[in-house]
Amino acid sequence: MNIIELELQKADLVREILTSTDQNLINTMLLVINEYRNVESKKEKPKKRELGFLKGKAEATFHNDWRMTPEELGMV
């Protein structure tokens, strides 16, 4: 089975589900969707990185004669 055949089968399945009047199928799909939402919401969010004792104490100074090309900035 190639990717196109698989995508066609998925599209047929989705079409069948969306046009279904079978209440058992609809309830099962709602349960699956709710279960997926619960699992996704329980995933841990990445924590923000702490800077520690240096937080807010660093500075950068650019003098008037400072120049940088677009290539050095990575803009090209």
C-alpha cells in the first residue's frame, strides 16, 4: 500500500464518520477526542530557564564605529 492509497482510505473513513447517523459511532468518536484532549492537556509544559544570580546584570555596548555585514548577521 502506498501513501496515496492510505490517504484515500483515511479520507473515506473520515467521510463515513462525519456523515454517520450511528449514535454508537458518534459517541465512540467523542470519547476518543475527549481522551486525546485530556492526554494533551496533561503533558508538562517546558519550564522557563532561570538565569540565576546574573539575572539583569549583563550589558552590551556598541560603539559608533561598529559595523557588521548582512552575511555576518546571517541575513543572506
